[in-house]
Amino acid sequence: MELHKVLSWGPILFNIYINDLPKIMDKLSLTILYANDTNIIVTSTNYKDLQKEVNLTLQLISELFQINWLVLNKNKTSVFYFSLVITDS
């Protein structure tokens, strides 16, 4: 098999493995998949609950990745916190 044919399976296999993520996160967060980019949106009415939900979300993602032998690229991972209320913390 030619090298370029082997390399073209990467994105297809990634999509097959990552395709279950929105189903797993259904009740916990909004998951948006686009090509090889994934956005996970977690919302809450207070900061403590948000922390718990984000931690649970990351735990579920970690378990899914371990099962499917995937590795999260920490250099391409970001967390953003948006608030409508101005807080001191």
C-alpha cells in the first residue's frame, strides 16, 4: 500500500473514534465537532457547579480517549470562562 493511502486513514479513524463524544456529553454539555476540531461548552448558574461539571466532563473525555487509544494534545487545548456577572475572584 502506498504511503499517502495509509496516511489518509488518520482523519477517518479519528472521526470514527470521536463520533461518540456528543452522545456521551449529551446531558452534561454541548459538543460541537468540526473536522478535527472539537468544542465543548459547559454552562452553569454558579461557579462551584460549573467547576464540578467541567471536571466531570474532562473525566468522561479522558475515559473515552483511553478506551479509544487517543491522546489529548494539551498544547492545543484551552479553557475559557465567561461570566455575565462581575466578580472579585
